[in-house]
Amino acid sequence: MRAACARHLLDLEQGAGRGLRWDTDAVARVLAYFREVLCLNGGQFEGQPFYPDGWQCFVLGSLFGWKGPDGFRRFRVAYIETGKGSGKSPLVAGIGHYGLTADNEPRAEIYAAATKKDQAMVLFRDAVAMWQLSPELTARLTASGTGEKIWNLAYLEQGAFFRPISADDGQSGPRPHIGLIDEVHEHKSNIVVEMLRAGTKSRRQAMIVMITNSGTSRHSVCWEYHQYAVNVASGMIEDDAFFGYVCALDDHEDPLTDESCWPKVNPSLDVGIPGIKYLREQVTQARGMPSKEAVVRRLNFCQWVESNNPWIGADTWLGASRQYEWRAFRGRRVVGGLDLSSTRDLTALVLWIEPAEVGEPWRLVPFFWMPEEGLSAKADADRVPYTVWRDQGWIETTPGAAVSRTAVCRRIAEIVSMASTVRLAYDRWRIADLREAAAEAGICLPELIEFGQGFQSMSPAVEEFERRLLGGEVVHNGNPCMTWCAANTVLSEDDAGNRKPSKAKSTGRIDGIVAAVMGAGQLMSPKPTKSVYETRGLRTL
């Protein structure tokens, strides 16, 4: 937001050199339209004149006040991201009505668009309610349909209309003057945006306006527009036809512990939308239910989370972090899990080191490997600092384009040398390569137990891991790669209620948690007893 405002001020000083012009009369006209023609709907605001809040004035002023070298509106595409309940939908519904009735555009086509018709109707219903509450609009517009089934508002005098549209309707060739796209974070592809953009080529000052909450995936069309808006506002990319208003917290701020940051992502909070009481209720539930935390952070505080319902809450995971050196626990029993993954991806080994005294926790010790070749590119693709983690010793890299199985074997051999017993569970994927590498290097592997990746094996292990983590019976060493895996992990569930980590549902890597869960499964196995030869030695006959 600061960058967007700085961009505006800089353009006031230097924009004329690029043919840009700030039209205060156009700004005054659109704001007057909102205040004098439109009414709000719902709850305490039902029937009240629409007086745009400060942030809405900035958006409206920017979209309608800036003119390009051709004298028409400068901005052709707008992306707006705020917290849930900030008034985005009424704002863009009002923009639609303005484009329909006050923009002097012959045969204007105004669309509320989404991938599915039901979703498009959500925004369109706001527009219908505005029409019903405004004497000026009801005198000019004619509705098709009745009640909840109104599907079109026509301005017959101008041959113009306002209606919902979905991707399935796109074959009819829409030619939008104003295209309004709701909940961009739910769009699986760019098809709706491109459908509308393709139809604007014959319009002099057509505009596509996208509104959304923050999303769950950084591999989505919503994230692409989010990042593009950030880069344009900051000046990293110059695009005079694109407007971005992205609400965000600063990196050090946590909305679950600091209320002072809430207005940054809830810009209408000063007028009671969505309300302090409501946000406090959401935060209280997020603290008590880890599965809800990600939803609250995303919807209410514009924080991009890597999964819809992460299994492990941030407070729970970060609260279990301790500082320790794993080599200090010599002579302890060790169990663990090994997730070899692909030779080009993240390989994870996670140990559980047994406590020596009652009340002492188990200690998780994760190890990660990646190939050195292409590490920076993988960091960019996964949007995590692999190179920093490598330099800080949190992950290990091996030369070449593939993870060296020999390097993994050598680490396992070091673990065997310091532990009393070692038992490792493994996913059979690539295990033959590991055994071969160990044989070639003359390394004796410890007891390896094949661990199924289906619900039957994973569900009891998930419950064991969960019980120990929530009960304070296990701690970890704060490895940031492991924390990233924990934040990404989403569980899938079968009809019987069995659960397992789902790599398909998780947008980031979860290899460390998968390995830790396999290790937890070994805790339920009978504790190995010492061999008779260890207690009485060998007898000579």
C-alpha cells in the first residue's frame, strides 16, 4: 500500500513526461456518483448512502482520475486484495453501475465474472441490491427475472446491460466495458481474466477489476497477479495500464498477538468493517484450533499460507523449538524415518532421540539433502532460501544434479556410531539405490523397516506424532526447512477417518514431516531388548 501511494505521488510529479494526466474533475464526478446515487445493503448499513471510505476513495480516484496519453482512462486492469469484509464487493458493484449508467459508453457491457455462475452471482447480487435501493437506478434500469433469480439489469436507453457471466458462457464473445472478477484466489486458471481481456480490444477505456482475499497457493493465477501488482507498485516493473492495491502486513508482524497491525489489512476497520469484535473472535478460535489458523490468517489478515488447513499450528510447532546439539546425546536409542524422494529433490532423514530421564522429551533431529546444481533455481521455484539454509548448515548439498546416496549413507553411519541402537523406517521408493550406495562405500546400514505410505500404516503414526507434539513429549531444533515442511503439511482423510500427510494437497514440500511421522510409527513398535551376547558375552565350546 505504501508503494502504491508512493507511485501515485511520483506520477503526479513525473507522469506528464509519459503523457499521464491527473483529472480531479473525473475524481469528483465518480465520488459524487457513489455518494448521491448508490446505497449500501445489508445489516446496519441497509439503505444508507455509499460514502466511500478513505482507501475506497484512493482506489476510485486512481482508476477514474488518471488519464493516459490518448485522453482516456489510464488503467485497464486493477487488482485489489484486502481482508475479508472490507467492502470490496460493494465497491466494485458500484464501479459496475457507474460504467453502466454514467460513463457515456454506447452499448456498454458490464459483467460480474467467475469460473462458475453461482460464484458470479454473489457479486451480482450486490449490484441488484444497489439497484433496488436507489431511486435513480430503479428509474433507469430494467431487471430480467425476479427476486433471487434476477439475471440481468438493462439500461435500455443506451442499449447497455449488467449481468453475471462464467467461463462456460465465454463462447458467446463478451465485449466488456467493465469486467468485475470476484474471489480470484479461487480461480484454478487464468481463463476468466483472459476471456474478458480478449473482449476489451474494441473498447476505448475498458477496465477489468479483480478483487480477492489472499490465497493458499503460490502456484496460482491469484499469486501471479498479487506478485505483479507488488512489483508494479514498487517500480520493479513499469506498467502504466495496471493498478494494484495489495494490503499486507510487515514481515515482523503477527496478527494473532498484535492488534495494532489489523488496520493495515482491514482498511475499513475505522468505520467498523468487519469489526474489532469479529476479528477478536476469529483470532481466539485460530489460537485454539490449529486447523483454523491458516484460514484466519489468509481471509482476515491477508497472509498467504501454503495450505488450506495445515495440520500443525504455528504456535504449537514454534512452541516446541529448543536449542541442542544432537551429538551430545551419545548412547541413546534412536528411531527415525527416511524419505528419499527423487534424486533431484529434497531428501529427508528425521531422527527421534530417546530421552534418558522421566519427563525429558524426545528430540527430533532432521537432516536434509539437495543437489548443489540448480539450487538457486529451485529456491526461486519453491520461494524459500535454500542457499541461505545451506550456508547456515540447515541443509546439506552434494555436487552435481542429483542427491548423492553415499552422502546419506555416511550420515547414517555417523548416527549408528553414536547411538546405542538405530531403527529407521523407509518408503521403499529408491531404497535399492541407497543399499547399493552403502555396499559400494562399505557402509553397514542399521535396521531398516519398510513403512507403507497408505492410510493403514500412516494413520496410527500420525496420531502418535500428534499426541506427542501436543503433549509436549517431543521438541525440535528449529531447523527452518523442517518448519517450512510443517507449515505446508495438509492431511487427507478416508471415509473411515484415517489420516495421512498428503503431498498432493500441500503446495510446498512436506518431506521432513513425512519422515518424522514414519519415525513416530517406530515408537509404537516394541522396544528392542539387548542381545544375550551383549549381556553375557560369547561362550567358547
